[in-house]
Amino acid sequence: MAGISTKGLYGLAAMYELTHASTQSPMQIKEIASNGEIPHSYLEQLLSSLRKAGLVKSVRGAYGGYFLGKHPEEITVLEVLEVLEGSICKMESKTASPVLEMFWHDTHSKVQELFNLNLSDLDRYYQQISYDI
């Protein structure tokens, strides 16, 4: 069973930054790194993986950068995390106990349900922060 590493945390932070980028011009990597407090060199690796999965698109050149590959409503937190981390909370091998097998299956289903929210849904947390201030 794997947890969520900095790879998943930083990748999700980058994707969240891209949800608020202009659809007219790509967001430059230095801006994503700065806003999301992500190490620049690490971010390049993450964006490469996310691009290969079709979650981001890149534009080359002096005015290049990154866009979301789909609308924020079409990308789930689970999808981002699984691209970067692999399967979340899934057993790598079977157990001899049917009780534990059922427990791990149930746990996996609940974790998937928990993370199965759209990137655009993360704004509700921002709204809670805004109200608390």
C-alpha cells in the first residue's frame, strides 16, 4: 500500500495552479513553480508525466508554457495522483485471510471515492479559507 509522496502533492499543486491559468496564454513553468512552491527542476519531471498522460499540454517557445489538457471538471484528483504515484491504497499481493481481503478491497474503494473529485471542486476549499479570514 503506497502513500502520497511529494510527487503527488507537488503534481496536484501544479494542476491546481493550472486550473486558474488563463485559457488564452500558457502558464510558464517558473510561475507554476513559484505559485505552487514547487522546486523548478522537479516540476519539469512532473509536468512531463502529466503531459504524457494527456492531463496537460505544452507549448514551446519564448512565450510557451503549460495548459490543462482537459477542462478542470474533467480531471479528477485521483487521476492526477494515479498518474504520478500509481494505484492509491491498493494491495500489491493477496492475503490468505478472506476477512482482510475484504477489508483491503473496501479500503481501496473508499480511498478512490474520497479522491474522485474534480480539480474544479478544490475551489470549495479555497472558499472556506476566504470565509475564515
